[in-house]
Amino acid sequence: MGSGRVYVDCETTGLQDDAEMIEVAVVDDDGRVLFESLLRPVLEHETIATDIHGITLDMLASAPLLAEVADQLAAALEGSVVVAHNRDYDISQLEQAWAIHGLPAAHWAGTDCTMEAAAARFRPGQRISLHDTMAALGIDPPPGAHRATRDAQCARLVDLALHAV
């Protein structure tokens, strides 16, 4: 892509050390979806965090491996400032996913975190969820489940509101 800010969200199998990214979305400054995909995990997982994101193992059975869509994902991120609500988590998941597949990671111009910015404003020294941040900013969340595209869109709305104030 190469300019401006892009908003990223990843859904994973869970929070354990061997957790894998199973969905990722990238949205641009205008809210257009540049990339979105479920991703089939490499490792066998008996359970995944379905109660959080609604993604099931059956949904992932026919999803592509990251290696099959890595070029498209990298192109969506390339040269941009990558913004996520929990930057450290999402960036680590992206980097770990590329490493699991033995692929070179995308190169971005920098990163930013809406959670850190919101916490500084509303809850200094504490974490603040995306939902709570939206409520504090008076933003109605779009309908739908806690999924990558929706949450990337929410991070965009939060980022725009934080920079407008």
C-alpha cells in the first residue's frame, strides 16, 4: 500500500504460547477493507477461543494458510503506519505468524496503539478495552461479533476520534 495509516486486528486460537492467528483484517484511512481472511492454523488445536470471536474449527477447515495469502497481507501493510487497539499483541501475532510459516515479514513505516492513547486519556496507567474506549468517546460500535474486520474498523473510528479531540 505504502502511505498513511492502516488499521489491523487479529483473532487467534487463544492466549497460550502456541496460539496462532486465525483471522486478520487490514482497513485503510477511509474505512475500505484492504485485506481480510480467515487463516487455517498450522498446529492442531483442540479448542480455540470461539467464545470470544465466534470462529470455529469447522470455519477454518477450508481457510487458506497464511503462506497462501501472505503476499496480499504484506501488500496491505507495506510502508504504512500500522495501528491496532492492542498494538503489542497484534504486531506480535503478525510477526509470529510469518515466522511459523518461514516467511519474511512485511515492512511498515511504524506502529501506533489506540489502546495506549485511550488509556493515557481515560485511565492513566491502566488498560482500556476497545469497547470501553468507544463508549468513553461516545462512538456506537458497529453491529456484529468481535471479529477482525469489525475490530479494525472500530480501531479506525477510535483513532480518528482521539486525533480529532
